[in-house]
Amino acid sequence: MSFEHKIEVKNLSTWFGKKKILKNISCYFEDNSVTAIMGPSGCGKSTFLRSLNRLNDTIGSFRMEGEILVEGEDIYSIDADVYELRKKVGMIFQRPNPFPMSVRENITYGPRLHGKKDDDELERLVEDSLKRAALWDEVKDSLDEPAPNLSGGQQQRLCIARALSIDPPVLLMDEPVSALDPLSAGKIEELIMKLKEEITVILVTHNVQQAFRVSDQAAFLYLGELVEFDKTRRIAEAPRDERTEAFITGRIG
Amino acid sequence: MTKKTRSSNAAEGHDTDFLSRSVSSAKTIPQTLARYLRKQTRSRRTFSDFLFKIVLAVAVVLIAAPFFMVILQVAAVGIPEVFGVGPGQGLEFFGTFPGPGLLGGIRNAIAGTILLMVVAASVGIPLSVLGAVYITEYARPGRVTSAVEFTADVLAGIPSIVFGAFGFAFIVDFLHLGMGLIAGGFTLAFMMIPTVLRTTQEALKQVPMTLREASLALGATKWATTWNVTIRAAFPGIMTGVLLAVGRVMGETAPLIFTAGNTLGVPTSITGGGSWVASLPYTIWAYITDPR
């Protein structure tokens, strides 16, 4: 199947109850790139991200209009398979949320759900995923330890490994380092740069410096509106909108 | 201050002499006590503080005394029976069925309590855990969920004899199942439900939303998420509720009087007269009310 963009968002508006959160957003995301979505708290960044893997569906009052195409398929159409979608679009959360199981079980959880039973294959997946998340060397001797015993930074990389275990072509990251210390945050930033060689990364952040460091293109959301969407370098050098300029120079946010 | 201290020492002088034969240390007990009392009565504030401390200490003693009396009483009467070697004592007490008069043991009651617990737990626990999962994980919060919660809270406060009367009226009489293992076990199961349901609910609510989301985001269905992640994370809390409930109904006599019947042996059938079953609390009750 051919498609123009990895993910394309067309005229997306969302509501929680009567409150309109996102207002008519259109943008697209390319393969092998990192897109940063910036904006002050409460501007709808997380809602936007969670629309891309339909995680907002779990909230009863959620309603949306518009279209989101992932690999050319409308994910909100009536015959879209939400479980297949979430296999393709992984997600990392703001706070590390490893399952209360061993490190190994955290990684094998996803593959098992999707029918992988062979022990050797699972074992290989554990090693591969942990290596891709740059965590293997630190935990290879403690795979059977409970995951919540790891440090915060290790937990977050474990969550990344867990998401990678089912090999998603797209990874959504919702402020993945805001709960971590600077050293752990740095490691995860490096990891994001490495991951984009293989997959599409969409990163929500309220940290402008981080957005500029790691992303290829950037979007600035303000009060539910997509104010600016362009190459990161262009936005960093010459923001077109004064609200963007105010945000990246630290006057709002 | 110095003056006071000196005079206090002088005042306690004869106390020291009084006990000097038995107490060889520099400060005798009455001396220390007197110093302590003087310190506590130095001003109104320290005195009221001291008084309150006394009141609290008295409360603790009053609470603890009956507890130790119960333990002592049980130990005094029980130890010879449990560790003795005479007829009907020691292993024989636990291992044999009751004989004529006061002979024999309580094997019927031990076996009966275990059987009743197995029936009650295998009915009550799955029902209440599944119910709690439904109302916390699946149902939209609303009138139905709060009605269920309210009912459970009311049931938890109902006296156990009422459960016994209900068990008799509904299971024994209306359903024609008769007294015995099934009627007794189900009545105890009813009693377990409110506790297990509410504690399971609380345990499920303690599981962070973000754990469920992590599982859903991996493409898990709601049921897979609930079973593999939510219930697993809430398991210690659920177990607390289960143990609490089992412990509670294990000691109940009242619900069994009209429902379980009694026997000197073990039940020989699932329904009918052969299913009459003894239990430990019932046996205690029977022994106490027995004129012998």
C-alpha cells in the first residue's frame, strides 16, 4: 500500500464533553524523523498524541472530528482495528510505568499478547529490545528482578524497550524525560536520535531546548491551535508567529 | 532552682534510708519517683500534660487487661487438653470424633470448618472479585455502581444472625436444599461478599491509570489488560480482603445454627441429612450451652 506520509492528520478537532481541546489541526509526520510537539501546559499536546493511538477512546466523554491516516489508513474509520493500530504505534508515558513484574516479563508482555510463544524467540526479543533501548548492559544479569526496583531512568528505558518489543514503526513519547534527572534525560535523548534511524518518533515536550536538540520538524500548539509547523531549524531561527517566538524565548509557557 | 533541688533531696532523705537495705544504687526507686513527680507538677501546664498521659496509660491497661485475661483463661484450661496424654487429650483431642459424654475429640468440628470454608470461599471469592472488577473497571460510574457499593456497605454491617435467618428462609426452606454443607457454606459465602467486594474495589482503584494505559498502548484488549496487569497489581490488596473475610466467617456461629446442622462425624453426602456438618464455633457454643 502506498501512502504519502507515515502519519497524516487532517482537520482534527477533539472535545472532552463540551470542552474543545484541539481546534482544526492538520499536519503530517515522515518516516525516520523526530517531530517535536511543543507548547505550554494544557495546550492539548498530550490529547493530540493520544489521538494518534486512540488512547483517548478510553475516556468516555471524548469526541473527535476530522481524519487521522496512519500508513494511509483512517484509524478512526468504523472498520479500523484499534489493537492492530496500537501494535504499529507504540507509546512512552511521562512517568515510567513498568508493570509490577520482572524485567523479562515486562518485555515479553507485548509479544506474548500478539501470539509469540516460542521461548527462544522471546529470549531473543528481550535481548534485542533491551539493546535497542540501550539498557541491556545494565540489566542483563538481573532480568528476573522486579522491574520497579530499577532506577527511574532505567525504568523509562525499560518502557522504551517494552514498546519496541513489538516492533512498532511509530513511537509516541509524551514528555518522556520530564520526570527524570538530567543524566538519565540525556541518555534518553541520545536514544531518541538513534531510534529515528529506524522509526518515526513523535515527541511531546514543553522543553524548547530539548525540542531543538533532537527534532527534525517541530509543531507549536497553543490553546488547542496549531500555531506553527515546520522544520525545527527554521522555527528556531525565525519563528513566523509572535506566539511561537514568545514561547521559545520563554515569555509564555 | 538549686534551693528547691536541695530541699527535695532532704525531704526524700528518710525514704532513702527506708529502702537502703534492699536497694544499693545511689538513687532508689522512691527517690526517682519523687523527683519525677516533682518535675511533672512544676507548673499547671506540665501537670495537665502529665495527667493526660496518665489517663492514656490507664486506657491502655483497661484495653490490654481483658485480652490477657482471655489468653490466660484459654491457656489455663486448654494447655492440659492440647498437650496432655490422658484420654481425649493431646493428639486424640484433635484427631478423634466425639464419643459418648465428654469423651473423644473435635475432629468433626475441624473437618466441618474446613469443608464449610472451602464451599464458602469457592462461591464467595470468585463472585465478589468478578463483581468488583466489573463495577470498577467496566461499568460507567453512576447510579448502578453506587447502588451496588451502598448495598455492600449495608450488608457488611448486618448482624450475622440475620444472615443465618436469611440462609434458613431462602436456601433451606425456599430452595428446599435442607440444612447442611451447601446451605451453611452458601450462607457464609453471602457474608464474605461485601468485605471481599469492597476491598477488591479499593485495591483496583489503587492501581495507577498509567499501568492500564501502558498495556492498552501495547495493543492489549481491555480484558487482557485487566487480567494481566490490573488484577495482578491489585493482587496483594485483594488477598488482604479475602483473608479478612475468611477469618471473619470462620469464627461465625450464628449463621450456621439454622443452616449447617451439626454432626458427630463428617458429612457423607452433598445434600440431605447426610450433609449436616459441624464447625468449631458451633461446637464451642454447643459445649457452653450443654449443661454437662
